[in-house]
Amino acid sequence: MSLLLEIKDLKTAFDTAQGRINAVDGVSLKVNAGETMGIVGESGCGKTMLALSLMRLVPANGKVVNGEIFFSGKDLLKLSEEEMRAMRGSEISMVFQEPMTSLNPVFRVGEQIAEAIRLHQHLPAKQAMELSVEYLREVGIPDPQKRAMDYPHNFSGGMRQRVMIAMAMSCHPRLMLADEPTTALDVTIQAQILDLISGLKEKNNMAVVLITHDLGVIAQAAEKVAVMYAGKIVESSSVEKIFENPLHPYTQGLLESVPARCLKYLERGEYLKTIPGSVPGLYDFVQGCRFHDRCSYAMEDCARREPKLSEIEPGHFVSCWKTENGAFGKRALQTRCG
């Protein structure tokens, strides 16, 4: 597969009354055409801000202060605002986390999809509306001719998410950023939305960056995964390698806390394992490894020096002193839930 997206040492900072804070801090990633890359981590790890940085939609008090974002060989950070506006929707699209706040409540859904088509494909209004109905049909909206005339509040959460996907797909982008597309949906609707994204990806040879905190979603829908913590990537590899042989203690902790993975190993009366503590706030400066105060494997070096993201085995990158020093062999971190 050919390389479509390459992020190099990306840093996104916010200037606040308390000083400058880094929401995304030195992230590097590669995504191939037709591939699904999962970004996983707890809330507050910087996943959404990474996606907004790629779209150049960072809030007004923030900015990308370092790095490069190459899309088909073009550095998105060097494009003019007009060039970037043309790129959004036509080349790169985004499905936002909460469709009810992303859709305009006073416009019919068909009109909102048609607007994106008119803007990027320069089609007359009637033809754009006809295409919007076709895209609603493609994403599984029943009676799309009639539902195109409805307002967002007339749709359920799962149907609103389908409308957002129809809008994102309306100009045949080569890359879709999906930010928690299954949040607040029941498991049946979640599976339908993931199948829909997967089917559209295959049909259009589209790459997907799938942002989630749910490892079950990653297992079902992604080929590669990057684990994000406190603004940094701490481990990345294929989904198979991450699930079979997690090498970073944070990745291991996430896997240990998945009920479907661990319940059958627990004795009656035992509790699921959890990761102690919480993700450090943006204002909380953590010296050394950012996970060391929550890590049961932490040693003296972890609190003093920050480990680099290193290739431990072909295609498997980890940011951990113990792994880098060879203290963790294959499956050394594996638990009963492995």
C-alpha cells in the first residue's frame, strides 16, 4: 500500500493564563491508502486534538507550533487557508464525536449534505440535492427522499451518525477522520456504524483514522493501532501484535480492563483490574515518563528521563525504558487476560 498520510513530530500548543500547554506533544504517525489506523487512549490523552490539528481546525487559542503533516506529499501546514478549505471535505473529511452538535438544527439534513456537494463539486442545487438523497440511501437511511426533508432532531443518535458519515463521504475523500463515531450508541448500532465505515472504506479505497477509547472497536475495525497517553504515542503496531504482545505498561493496563477479555479468568468475588490514578492534566508537568506515577513497573530512570518511541521489533514501536533496555521479553507483560 502507498503512503497517504505522514505526521512528523507534531506539537499543538495552547496559550493560557497559566502559560503554554502542549495538547499534542511530538506525535509521529504513518497511514497508508486504504488502511484503518486506530488511535486509542483514555479521555484527555489528546486524540481529538490530534484530529483537529490534521484538519487545521484547532481552537482560536491554540496552534500547531512544530512538525509536519504530509498528505499525498503536500505539507498541510504550509497550505494557505483557502487551499486548506478546499482540501477539507474533498480530500480529507471528519466525522465528529457528537452529531447533534455538529449538524445545524435549523436546516434540513438533505440541505446540509447538498451544501458540501455544491461547495466542493460545483454542482447546481437540484443535482446536489439528488446526490444527497443517494448518499443517505447509501448509508442505510430508510426512505431517504422523505428523510432528507427532516431536521436533525427527527433522527435517532445512530441515524444522525449515519447522516454525518453521508456528509463526510459526499465528496469521495481519500482520508476520513472518525472521532468516537460509536459513542453513546448501543452495541447493535455500534456494530452497524463500524460495518458501514468499513464497507465505504473498501468501496472507495479510503484510509480511516479511527479515534476511540474502546479497544473492542479497535479490534473489530482497525489494521494498525497507536496508543496515546498525555499527548504522546506510547506504543504503535498492528492490531494483532498489540493484542497478542502489548509491551507498554499503559497498553497492558488498557487490555486488562476490558471486561470481555478478562471476566472468564476472574474468580468469584474478584474485581476487574484498573489503572490507578488518572491522566495528568495539561497543566501538570510530569518529568520523565508521563506514565511512571501510575506504572507498577516504574524504576528510578522513569521519573528522571523521558523514553523515546523506539522500534523494538519490525513495525512495533514502544516508548518505555524497561522495554528499550530489554527487561521485557516477548509476553513478559502478559497477564491472565492475555
